[in-house]
Amino acid sequence: MARITNVRKSETGDISAVKLDNGRELSLQDAVNETRQGNIDGVIVGTDRAGNCYLHSKRGQMDYKLSELPEF
């Protein structure tokens, strides 16, 4: 199962794309879909008040915060 190693952020600081440890680059929407299918480890899908989906780290994972991953 793949794991997110890098992120790309928009001008507002939101994650817009991710890079996996297998080298694949995915848009945020594609990463959400892959996570829902169980293909990405370490993250879960959340929904904000406006109904937009986003990714966040599973609880209990030390040293794995998406917002702190290096950018690509």
C-alpha cells in the first residue's frame, strides 16, 4: 500500500496534490478517491463544513502530519 511522502500546496496553503512513495503524483481529488479505495495508507478522508473532501493523517501516528511533509 502506498504512502504520501510529499505535498503540493495552493497559494492559500491548502494541499492540492500529493506524491506517493512509489513516485506517483495525484491531484487531491484522485488521492481522496485512492484513499477511499484503500490504496493509500496513513490517511483518512474528512469533509469540511462546505462539503469539500480533504485528507488528514490517521490519529496516533507520530511524526506524520501532511501539513509538515516536504513540498514537491
